[in-house]
Amino acid sequence: MNMEARIRGIGMTSQRTRLRLVDRLRASGIKDESVLQAMADVPRHCFVDEAMASRAYDDCSLPIGEGQTISQPYVVALMTELVVNSGLNGKKINKVLEIGTGSGYQAAVLSKLVPTVYTLERVRTLVHRAGDRLRQLGLRNIRTRYTDGVEGWSENGPFDAVIVTAAMETVPQALLGQVADGGVLVGPVGAQQGTQQLATMRCRAGQAPQLQKIEEVRFVPFLSGKC
Ligand code: SAH
């Protein structure tokens, strides 16, 4: 089935399934109604292989090819909540940089809540597939780029928030340097095998980033180079 047919296929069944997922996310502790709405609006089944589509609204990560995974919906919702509520004194988040486009799903959810989303991916086939998907879904406020994300995207920075969706042993300095004064970097930090700590790092000019641990997560590794 092509993408258009799949998008048209968002009938009552998948809408109901998505609302059930939202109920589960709420029960798991996601509170921000705008985030829950974005999770209800983005058709996750369009971001996984057709063979996996029936499991798209289970709260688990799924393979997307090239040895990579689309994150568990709960983790996507949690990271989105951390990003959109990260503005100091209720400041609105206008510009976010994501490292690790993968399927494009996290970027799509963010694009419902943030005016411009920039996203970088080191695997060519994934970034092309994600770009096509996002275009077909009419999400025009997302810019994708095929590159090693370790250097960020300085031409478009600084960003109100940077979100990293791959496990970092150490947080690349260039990424911290592209967070706006008072903004945050959100991502999993720790050993690349096993589990990591999802953390936020608040960046203020002239100060060391302030780390806050959120909870244990399991991500695929942050790798260097392109392929
Ligand atoms: N956010 C994605 C899931 C991410 S899986 C989604 O919603 O589907 C992690 C992704 O990070 C993988 O696609 C992997 O290729 C990518 N990645 C790992 N290291 C990277 C790097 N240095 N630069 C850019 N992308 C990277």
C-alpha cells in the first residue's frame, strides 16, 4: 500500500486505537494535554513498515530498518513534554534541533507543537524515507539533513532546545554550544549497551550545564560518521 492509501486508511479503527494509546500515556504520567493531542494526531502506523503497522499503537519500540528503531510512544511523549515545557518563565519554544531522525516520528510529534523543527540523521536511507513521509503527511515545518549530527546545525542555531534520540556516552560539546542561553538539551546519557538515564541539561551562558535525571531508558547508540 502506498503512503497516500495508508494516510487515507486512518479510519475509525486506527483513530480509536490511537485514543486508547493516549489513555495509556495519560495513565503512565504524561500530563500535558497539548502533547497528548499531538500523540493522537500523528499517525504512527505511517512511520513503521507495513508488516509492523498492526503493532504501531502498542506502547513499544519497533524496528525501522538499518538496525534502528522508532522509540516507544511513552518515551516520545515524555521527551516532547520535556522539550515543550522547557522554556524559562513559560517562554514559548520556537526552534528545536533533533539528532536522530530515524523514522521521523518524534520530529512529526514535535512539529505539531513547535514552529520549526530541524532534524539530522546519519543513515541516508532513513533520512530520505523520513523526508518523503513527512512531506506526504503535509508537515512542512520540519527541515531534515543527512549528516553526522555530532556537529549540530550551527547555521540555524541557537535552538531553544536540542533533543538527542540516540544513547550518548558523553554529550557532544558542539550540541551544548547550540542550545540558546537558558535552553535545554534533552537526551539519554550513559553506556551505549544496556540502559541510559534520560536527562535534561539546562545551558546558561558562562556556566556548566545543569543536569537533571528523569528516568531510565534504552536507546540505540549515538554513532559517528555517515552511512
Ligand atoms: N527519533 C527517531 C528514533 C531514533 S533511533 C524516531 O522517531 O523514529 C536513533 C536514530 O539516531 C537512528 O536512526 C540513528 O541512525 C541515529 N543516529 C545515531 N547516531 C547519530 C549521529 N551521530 N548523527 C545523526 N543521527 C544519528
